[in-house]
Amino acid sequence: MTSAEETLFPSLGPKRPLGGTILALALSSWACSQSKEISVNPWFQIRAKQPVVQGIVAFGPGPTQSYRVRSRWGWKEVAHGSHGCVMRLHRDAAVLFSPSPSDPLRILYEGEAESRLLPELLGCEGRLSVPSDGAFVDCDPCVSGKSAVSCAEMRFKRYDVAGRSVSAANLPETPPGTAYLPPGIFAYDAKDTPYFMSRAPVGELHGTACQLLALSPSGLRSWNAPPASKWGCPDAKAWSETTGQALREPKSFVGFFGTPPDVIPP
């Protein structure tokens, strides 16, 4: 910069190399990220990177997660993404995870170095559910009357943790004006029996009975109950009183939105 330029633009100061500026920005970005290693089980972990938050301002790149499996040489990354989710299966024989909301579910078994796409392994493209003990993976492909939130006729397919078919059945078509909501398993009992609920669309119940179906080894059982309101049917706790069984919702994934969790429950 000439003396004339320094007189006109005194705040600019002397010129600095562009490379130094880029390096400074990179170091600043790195310094504004914090990492947290979350142990899923003895052989699988997730390294979550988060921007540093001061007040309401976040500094650094957006959150990312590295899914890693233990090997003889340390931890090896098997997937990388953002806003993913994870679930432990029975006795930690496997984990289900998705690196990001747009990715299909993957399954990784203990002792293996690579994950597999779950829909391809099972050969089923339906809605997936897992009972609370993680002993099975259930798939419910819609046969007819499919929409974004409901299905009029479904099939039920059950697989063990190894991906082997255990059982399959056809669910009856719902009465006219009703559908299975959600389009999959609504709840399980203590024996992992799946329960399905059919009802009219939200806001259109108008006294229409809500129906609960249990697909047990002894056959199909059903119960009717009035809607709790025009907006909804009884929840799992209320249906427990009707059926005499302690019903629980399907096992939930642990998602990485906001602050990373400290533990992943079994």
C-alpha cells in the first residue's frame, strides 16, 4: 500500500497474505467446535461435533456425527452424517442407525466392520418398528389405501435380530372411512405381541369407534372404544385398561438434534 493509500484508508493497515487469513479462519472454525464421544455399547460409539454456543449465537460449523466401530487398530468410521439417529438391539448383538434423516436405516452386527442397509437385508420396504426389548424388527408394508399417514390394508412381517423371517400375516382391511393410524404398529404388550389401531381421519371421528387389533399366535383379537375426542383415540395407557395388558409404544430411536445425549439406553 502506498503512502497516499494509507492516508486515504488508514484503517486497512498493511496488506496481509491471503493464505494467512484462510488459515486463521480455519483455526477459528476448529476452535469453535467441541467433540463428544458417546458410547453406544462396548463395540460401537458416536463422536458428535457441535458448534460452540454463546448465548443465542452458535460459532463454528454445524453439528455432525461420526459412527464408529471398534477394531483391532482402534475405532474405525463406518458412516458420517448430521442429525442422525441410533438404537440398540437385544443384548447389543446389533445396532440400528441412520447417519441423516434422508438416509435409509442401517444395521451393524457385533464383530462386523461394515453396516448393511436394513430394507435390503429384510427385503421389506414397509414401516419398521421394534418392541421395547429390541428382540425383533417388524415391517408393515401397505397393501392398499396408502397415504402419507395411513393405510387401509397391511401385511405384517417379523424378523429376528439376525434378519431371519420369524412370522408373517395379513391384517384385515379396515371398515369404510377408516384406516390404520399410524400405518404400522401402534403398541406392544409384554410378550412383544403387536397391536394395530384403526380409526377415521383426524377431525372426522364424529363418534366413530376406534378399533384395536392384536396379532397374537392364537389369532386376531379386537377391541372397540369411543374416541377420546374428535381429534384422537385412546393412547396406549388408556388401551391398556381396555385390553388388560400393559401396552407400550414401539422402541424409539435416539436422535441427534440439539445437545447430544449422554447415554444411549438399551
